[in-house]
Amino acid sequence: MLESKRILLGVCGSIACYKAVELASLLTKAGALVDVVMTPDATRFVGPITFQSITHRKVRHDLYEHWQGDDLGHVSLAEADLAIIAPASFNTIAKLAHGFSDNLLTATLLGSTAPLLIAPTGDRHMYAHPATTANLVTLRERGITIIEPESGRLASGHEGQGRLPEPATLLGHIRLALGRNGDLAGKRVLITAAGTKEPLDPVRYIGNRSSGKMGFALAQEALDRGASVTLISGPTALKPPIGAETVWVSTAAEMADAVLAAAPQADVLIMAAAVADYRPLTMSEQKIKKGEAQLTIHLARTTDILGALAERAADMPHLLRVGFAAETENLLANAADKLHRKQLHLIVANDAATSIGSDDSSITLLDASRSETLPILPKAETAGRIIDRIVALLQGTPRGSNDNST
């Protein structure tokens, strides 16, 4: 996603500069070429050498610096794939709103056609001032993305809105902006993730070991490709990717209701969640106390979500349906049977014993005519391969030369 992308990182004078250092590190680790441009005031908080040590690229802050070779100063810096100012001072925001170009950062941005993200940071009253509000409205009207500051304890000791979001959050906004014209642009993708919890009493539940990592990785990958993503997730400690509309559920019944309500508006459904097949027939209103040596629990079937969608397939001919088959035996045979019974366009078969809760997975992709087994990969990479196949199915095109069909 970020490999070899040229990112212009503008840094203004703020105590939050330390977060910009971490953002530069995250971008560089992801393979981006990060050009840091600092305002003169920013160098009072963090030295240019700090950014240069991380990005391995020269840091610029002087509008009148002597440029050598093919470099054309702010004109060369403006040729980026994306620009972000984090932290963005209210002074710089005012200059951009009114077209000032009195330092290297403002001159560069005035001459850039790259998508621009601005993360305002500062005192709560300065952020709420009518002049700042008007300037931000002006910038939004020009198509610039404003990343809203977070609320919390500020450097002044006061509580309020004005904190720079965490670097991981800023990175999510960058990925979202870069992916807008991807191969899933204009598509609505519905993804389920994590496991469900079926309550026995107010304390206990029946569940599984699903972490949600695969579903969340798929959501991020779909966003990276430009899709509009709805993520329906069971309980998990994971943070949803920036840009996803997230619906939190707990039980299989809640997930069924959410999926069946959202599916008619979607172009693609990816059922990556580990939905419980059974639930307790009754839930005790009070905590079940220790008693007999054995406890008998009567279970009832939950709604078969993919089965219900198969029954409605004629009403949603546009919906490409992708299922998962987590098995501990007869993996491919069981997956192929599920592909047919649930009228799926694609199924992802994986070994439940080794993949659930893990950071890596080995999967086999099956559709009506072929199968492809992938090596063990990090789930983020696996998600990319799954989305590649989905894009091919949407376009009705064969897979590329890296096809390892069995």
C-alpha cells in the first residue's frame, strides 16, 4: 500500500512534534519515501536530525536553502503522492486558507496537487475560535481532509479538544486517502469478524478462540483498495481500521440481524466471523452456582447466516458472497461442500487448529472451477490475496501469472 509512495510530512511548531517523529517512522517502515518539511518554529521542538535519522532522507526547513542537481526546491517537494501536516498549527492553517507562501512548507503546499490531510493541534480555545473554524471550513471546501483533533488532557494541563491523534490513527487516514482510487473504488464491502458469545448466565458464555485478526485485515485491505467498508464484529480487543463503519455485536442472533439488514446494499459479503452454530436454549437470569458434579446444558441451533442469504440469492443477484471454512479434518472436501450448499462464489478454507488466533495463516481459495493453496503468510498479506481473487471475480477476469492452482 505504501511501498515507494512519496509522502510529504509537514511539521509545525507544537509539543506534539514527538508524535510526528513516530508517524515518520511508521511510514518509513511501511516502505514510503518520507520527505519531512518543518516550519522554523517546529525546529524549536524537534531537531531536523531526528527525522533525518528515521527517514534516511534530508529534512528541509529553509525556503532559501541552496538546492543542487535536479532539485527545484519547493517545486520538487510538491511532487508527492500525498501530503499531511501533523501537527498543523493554527498559524499555518490560516496561511494555507489565505494562500500565504512565506516559508518552505506553505510554498510547497501552494504548488502541490497531491491530496492534503491536515491534523490541527493546539489549545482548545484556539481550535474553537471563529477564525480557526472559518479557516477550516475554507480548506474543507477545497477538498482538503481535516483530521479532527482528539479530546483529553492538553499540554496546558486543561481538558479539551486539541490533541493530535496517535500516529497509528494518522497512518490510517493516510492509507484511506491513498486508496480512494483503488480497484474497489465505488464498491460496498460487508465484512464480518471475530467470534460470538452465547450467554449461559450473566457471567458465563459459550464462545470460541477467534481473535478477529483475519476479518480486520480484510477490512483494512478493502479500504486500501477504495471500497466503502461495513465491518460487523463480535467482541475483540482490536481497533477497527480508520474509515470502516463498524457495527459491534455479541451474539450470533445479533450478527445475523446486522448482516441480513446490510447485505442488500452491499456488492461483496465476506463472512470471516466465527459465528456460533449453537446457543444455550435458555439463559439463567442468575449466576449458575456449583451443585451437581455434572451440568447439563441444552443447546439450540443459531441462524445459518449464509444459508439464509442463499435462500434470498435471487433477490440479491449483485452480491458476491465469500465464506470461510475453518476445519480440523477433511479441509478441502468440507470446504467444497459448503461452497456448493451455501451458493457461494468463493470460499476460504483454513485449518482451524493452527490459524484461529494466530498472526499467520495458510489458506486454500476455492471457487466453482478452481482452487489455489497459499503458503503460510501474515494475515495482512493473506487478506491481500483474498481481495485479489474477489477483484478478479468482480471483473470476470482470470488470475495473474502467480496462480498456484492445484
